[in-house]
Amino acid sequence: MTSSRDTVTVTFNGADREVDYQPHAAVQALLAHAKQAFGMQEAPNNHLLSLFTEGGVELNDNLSAKDAGVTPGMLLVLRQSTVKGGA
């Protein structure tokens, strides 16, 4: 029996957390799980946070995790978005 549980590692301010995700769910759902893993869901400016690949590419919140290129075991970076921050 195979596990339906896929995980990625999310790093934030030097700390890593393993986060469950569903490949066909939106990146936005993965982002919410990542914020929860770091206790950031109530933090000020948490709406400015986004997930990035190790190469610095921001994941599109509206794509499914699979369509955004997320794969099990991948390392993602939680940090402030340059787009969401606005001017």
C-alpha cells in the first residue's frame, strides 16, 4: 500500500519543517500549511509571504502544486514576496 501523503521541506529564517501537501491542491493551500508549520498564520504581514524554489523562483499561488513543479521531497523557501509586497 502506498502512502497518499506527500511532503516537502520548507525553510524559513534558517529553520526547516516538513510540510504535507496534495499535488492537485493549489499552491495557496501548501503555502497555508507552511505558514501554519512555522506559526505564521497570525503574524503581521503574513499575507506578504510566498513559497519559492531553491533557485529563487516564486511559485504561482493559483496553480496546483504539481503544475507549479512541486515534487515530494523538494526544498521550498518561505519568504516575503516581491510581487505581493507592492509599492
